[in-house]
Amino acid sequence: MEVYKSVYWAILYDKETHLLTPIWNSTSADMTEESYKSEMENYVELVEKYEPKQLLIDCQEFYFPIAPHIQEWIDATIFPRVLAVGVKHVAIVVPSEIIANISVQQAMEEPKGTKFVTRYFDKRTDANQWLLSVS
């Protein structure tokens, strides 16, 4: 079920698997740093509301390059709140755009980001299978 939608992404929640899945769309290329931060704040509020133990993040259409200072902000502001609800596994469907791809992986390599067991995939079905296997 869709629990959030903006011009940049939709966030789905599956009650059966307790899986929260943000799906970025190509309009993410038009985001500003402020709009990205605002969307991340909205997202972490949903993580706190639904308390998933794992996340599937579909970045196939993600085109916003996450600058190093934003990666640090994520590590200091977003990751602690996600960790606090008990999220352990994160599956990321990687962006096709190389700069966005690198910046997503770098964000996950920040100190608190390394506390998650993170795997990267080319397809959402493979990411979902992995999460089901570790749940």
C-alpha cells in the first residue's frame, strides 16, 4: 500500500512482510538539497511509524547526487533514527546514473551507515528475495 507520495518518489508499505519501500522517480534530478532533506525527514518519520526491520530502497530512477556534506547529515540525522527502530538489513536497487550510484553507496559507508547489513542489486525482485531470505 502506498503510504506517501511526492513529486520525487512513492513510499510503499507491505503489512505482510513489514517492508517499507521507497521508489524514487526521475524527477529526483530536479531536487534541491533542501527538498532532499525534507523528503528524507518525511521518510524517517514513516520508518518510525511503521517500524520495519528491513528496508528495500529502489534507486533505479534516482538522479540526485548526494554531496559529501549531505551524506554526513544523513549519518548524523537520519541513520540514528532508523537504527533506533531496529532496522538491520537494507537492500538498495542501485541507480543507473553513475554519480548518483556512487553517492548512494558513499552515504551507506558513513560510520552509522555501516551498522546496517547492506546489499546492492540491479533488480527489485532480487533485492526483495534477499530480504525475505534474511528475515
